[in-house]
Amino acid sequence: MAEQPIFGQEANRLFLVVVDQSEEFPAALKYACARAKRTGGRVALLYVYNVDKEFHHWKFVNRMADAEARAEAENILKLHALRVVQETGRTPDTYVREGDKRIELFALVKEHPEISMLVLSSAPGNKPGPLVAAVTGKFAGKIGIPVTVIPGTQRQENVAA
């Protein structure tokens, strides 16, 4: 028997996942998709890129580098958005930003009050990744939404919402 989505208090919650190339990222995405599907919520994806500005006196080079980085970010988001659609049946909200990942994450959450929860995965090993460290350490409680941290070492098929 297929599990029916729960509609009510959790319906239409927006689960934000920060997309990166880390080995723990897929666990966060899998969890957010499972939770969104089970609750009738949605997934949002944020990709933050950073362009080296060392050639600041060459505006053309900077513009080209920025355009290439943004195009790559959008392609990566499209790939993960397809997975979200396969997992949840709903198209995710997608956001591309340039800058510092923590600063852009906090700004996005402030600008979009419809974001209900941040889903992150912890890095394998003894030291958490920079975003997990930020939202559970120095900046704990400052993001303004609940944060769920999934073990990054958890195998994909074992991640359940």
C-alpha cells in the first residue's frame, strides 16, 4: 500500500537543500524529497557559486567567468531538479546565487519566508562541513527556520523521512 501524503500542518512546507559537489549532499536531497512527498510539501534547491575576482581590472574576463559559472550552476540545478521531480512529482523552486555560501543562504531564507526548513548533511569524519558548523555553532538560531542535519555517511536507500 502506497503511503498517502499528509495534508494539514505540514502541507506545502518548503524544504531547502543547498546543492554542492560534496559526497554527503545526496543524503540531504534524498531526505528532503522523501519528506516533501510524504507531507505534501515541496523542495527548493540553492546553488551558490563563487567567481575568483583576481582579474578585477579585466571586466570582460570577469563577466565571462561569471557567465560560465552561472551557466554551470544552472545546469547542475537542472540535473538535481529532474531528480526532485522523479522523487516527488513536483518541480522544485531553484535559486542560483553568487558569493559566500553562508551569507547567500541566510539572505535567501530572509527574502523567502515560505522556506520552512533547511536540510543539510553532515560530512563524514570528525569535522562537520562549513554550513553545518555555521548553523549549529556560531550562527545557531540565527537562520530563523528549523534545520535538519542528516548523517552524510548514511546510505541512500536507508534515508527515510
